[in-house]
Amino acid sequence: MKYIENYFKLKPSDKIYFYLILLFGFIANILFAYNTLGYYHADEHFQIIEFFNSKINSIPPSEMAWEFSSEIRPWLQSFLLFISYKFFSVFGIEKDPFFLSFLFRLEFSVLAFFAQVTFSLALFKFYKSNNIWKVSIFIIFLFYLFPFLAARTSSENFSTSLNLIALSLLLFSLKGENISLSKLGQNLNIALYPAFFIGILSGLVFEARFQSIFITFGFIAWTFFNINNKIKFLSIFCLGYILSIILCTFIDSYCYGHFVFTPWKYLESNIFHGVAAKFGVYPFYQYFIYLSNYFITPLNALFFILLISGILIYYRNIFVWTIFSYIFIHSLIGHKEERFLFPIYILTVPIVVQAFFFIKEKFKLFYIHNKNKYLLKFLKIFKFTFITILIFSVFNNFLVLFITLYEVKSDRFAFLNDYGFYYARDVKALRFLEEKIPVKEYYGFDHDIQCSGASKKDKVIPFSGQYAMNLGVHIEGLSHGKEEIS
């Protein structure tokens, strides 16, 4: 903490604010890891947990998802879970699937929290203690979407955390006075030794989720147009990047049992053979539709307007370059899903916040010169709406946790956000490879959670039935969804 205070020269008031935000953000991340069962998307289980499961239990490929036999799924994330499993087995807790699933979620939540901290400090370097920084970190740590996603064992979450750390390290490496994140051609100096680690992290981002290379492309391109020693930086960066690819190729080959280069397999299967298109093809502009209606009105309208305004106003900004390159190149691919946008949501925060204060200041100056009472009313409504949404984001944290503590009576619940539908599905579905397996105990708060296909008092095991049996859990009457664990 002393190092942070000295390096970033936090004022006493900033220290109190920052540490309070960190405290509540950490609590939110831990609670969401402890209390959110199931998954947001089935890939979290079938392509992460079940891959790890196949490693410890030698499950035949015929019982795995098609990505396993096609060898298109990188093993980095599942292999790290495998290492964690071996570590936990030293303490004898590897046979408790409920506690183990919590520990896995906790690992990703802690990693996400660390990434949020580094990103917040990187923002402080450029925005100091102004309102842009304060509001941005408030949203980053306490807006309900981020602690929820942090607890997901998904490749989107894992790649997002690694990318934030890599991007933050890049921002820390920039040298000079009056550095702007929204200018080009600044002829900045950059520390070269971190370039190797930025390359390693960016390579791991790619191996966590191949499409995330488009994020790396954006901020590296911005850096290229702003630094002096371009060739040296890119050479060292590429060295670290290639080493990560080589390391992960060894991991993939070890886990698949023979040499395989999964990036090529993925490209060949999903792009050249058009497998991804079989899961649905959407128009080029589909991601803009996702961005415009993901949240409840008026949050979705305000978010979309501020985001587009921020992109137009700060089109030279490093975060805009990163967001734009990711969305634009992703839009060229036919298959699109809203979860593919998760890695850039946290990068939109400083852009949206900057746009808000820019528009607010312009209206304020316009009012000073014109003294229009209607303009003043609009300015007050604009400010009130933004503050209300910030307060609502914290309230939503408690609301989301509340619906996990008590019975979920319907998919929509009393939730003021369409996102609640997905969260309710996360709590209720819990469907995995085998039939649902009601059990009498589970890890989570000891309250009733109504699970689909199970009685009010029953819970659903967060792993496949095969995994439960391999862990020594005795299952009687395994048929037609009427299984009982004794």
C-alpha cells in the first residue's frame, strides 16, 4: 500500500476513497464467487470444467463436447484448473465438488479483482484524482455486471483479466510529461523491459480466447503511432508473445496426447469449414444492437448514447482504438453472441464517463452564455439520471445477491434489468452433461434456491454425473432425472 501511495502520490482523500472502493469491490467479487452457481453460458462448463474433468478422470472423447474431438479448444484455462486441483488435493478437498467449484470461481474472481486494481491505478496515472477517475473506478468495482462476470469460469472472463493486466502494464510503461491517451503522434518514450511481459500476457490472452487478439491489435496499433522506439518495442513484445504461444502449444499437445496447434485447428474448423456459422449468422451491425439493448431503459439508451459520443469525441483514444478494432473485426465474422462483447465492457467505462463530463461541461458553458432555463432543466435531469444509475448499480449488486439467497419464483423475478433474466437462468438451470442430480447439500448460503427440475429443498450438483461418481459420490437410481444421492 505504501508503494502505491508513494508511486501514484495519492492524496489522503483519494486514499480513503480508493481503499473504500477496493474493499467493497473485493467483498462483491468474493460474494459473487461464493454464491453464484451454474453458468451464464454452457461453454463455461462443457469447454472448461469438463475438459479439466477429462484430464483427471480419463473420460472418452465420445462423451465430450465436439470441440474436444475437433481439437479446437485451447487447454490453458483447463490446465490451470488441473494444477489447482492437484494443489487442493494436498489438503484433501478435491473430493468435494461443491467446494471445489467455489474455489475455481474464487480463483477467477481474485484474478479479475487484481486486474481491476491494476487498471484503476493505470487510469489514475492519466486522470489523477479528477471526477473521471473517481466515477470510473466506482463503476469498475461496484457496477453489478463486473463482479458477476468476474466469478464466471469462462474464457471471456479469463481473457478479460489477462488483457486488463497487459494493457495496464503498457500504460505504466509510457514515459513523458502531459501524456494523453487521446492523442496520436506524441513521440513518447516507453520502457522496453515491460514489453516482454506485455507480450507474454497478450499471448496468454490469445490462448485464453483466440478472438481476443483483436483487442491486443487495437492497443498495440495505438502504441505504434505514439512511441519513438517502435521497432525495439515490437521486437521484444513479439518475443514474449511467441514464447506464450509455444508454451501453450506444449500444453495443448500434452493434454490432447499428440502435437496439435489449436489456433490453426480453430481457424480451419470455424472459419474455413464454416462450423461457427451453423450456430447462427447475424448481420454486420448485430453487435451495435447488442450494445444498445443489453441494459434496461434508460440505462441502455444513456450507455449507448454516451459510448457513441465518446467514440466520436475521443476517436484517438487508446480505449476507443481497442474497442473499435475488436468490434469491427468481430463484426466481419458471421456468428455473433452478446457474451463476445464482455471483454470490452470494462474498457467502455472511461470512455462513457469522459463523454458524460464532456457533454455536461459543454451544456454548462452554453447555459452560462445563453441563460436558457430549459437548458438548465435538461442539464439537471442529465446529471440526475447519471447519478441515479450509479446508485442503482450498487443497489443491483445487493439485489442480485438477494435473489441468490432466496427462492427465485420466476425467470424475471422483481428485477429491474433484462440482465436479471440471464442471472435467474444461471441460478435455476445448472444443467450439465448428465441428467440433473438432486442432492441434499451444496456450497452456498443455506437458503432455498429453486432449481429447475428439482424439488424446493434439493440442490443440483455443479459437475457431471460421471464426475460425481468418480469423486466417490454414491448415486442410486440413476435414471429419468429421479436420482438420489445417499
